Amino acid sequence: MVAGQGTPATALLAKRKVAHRTHPYDVSPDAPNYGALVAAALGVPPERVFKSLVTEVDGALAVAVVPVTGELDLKALAAALGGKRAALADRAVAERATGYVRGGISPLGQRKRLPTVLDETALRHETVYVSAGRRGLQLELSPEDLATLTNATTAPLATP
């Protein structure tokens, strides 16, 4: 790991001795189709790159981890968490709860551990990519390790 790249997410992986790799990239967080651009910058299929979306399910915060190739199905997320209604959380609320900024929200090492649901397509891959906790840095790790560390449930969450 290069000096200055440490984040709560990378610290958690190091502490738990979980195999992972970090991958820096240079994509503007305001670029349209950000996830696809990140995948292209990393030279990996976009279905292996996952975004972490902070949501509210029946008023409680939760995290949905879905491939950048699809959109989050809010009804599926609510059902996966036993709720009735889901919506994306306000940006400021998401940043405050996780300790990360938009475009760099990692499912790992969040300030407040939130219930997490991982899209089941992650399990089709040997490794997946998620934010390392800051813009311009992705983590590559096994989806099983990701699910274990976030105590995630898996469910079909993404719409194509």
C-alpha cells in the first residue's frame, strides 16, 4: 500500500488480515456514468465494479452494494431487509453516517456499521471492486470476504 492511501476500509482489511489489492484511478466524481468510467480506468469488466449506496429503509439507514452496470431496485432492497419502503439517503446523511464522501463511500470501515445487502451477482466473480473509502481508490477482494466483513445478506438488488 502506498503512503497516504490508508482509509478506515484498508485499515480494517489489514487488521483482519484479509487478502485484497488497492487500485488507484483517475476519474472525475462528477462525470456521468462514473462507475463505467472507473471500470474502464481499471481495465476490468464493469459488472465486477460495485457501488455502495446509502439508503433509508422504513426510516433506518442501510447500505446497498450493487454493480455499476445496473440501478438499485428499491423495492427489492426493502424486501431483503424486511421493510416496506426504501429510498436513497440524503447525501449529507450518508456522508455523516459512513464517514466517507460521495464517490468514495466504502461498504467497509464505516463510522457507523449499517445493515448491508450485497447484490447476489457479486458471488459470480472471484473478486469484486468496491470503493476503498476515498475517491480515486478501489479495493479488490473476494465477494465472500466482503459479505463476511460487512455482515451482508445477499439478494437480487440490481435492475439491468
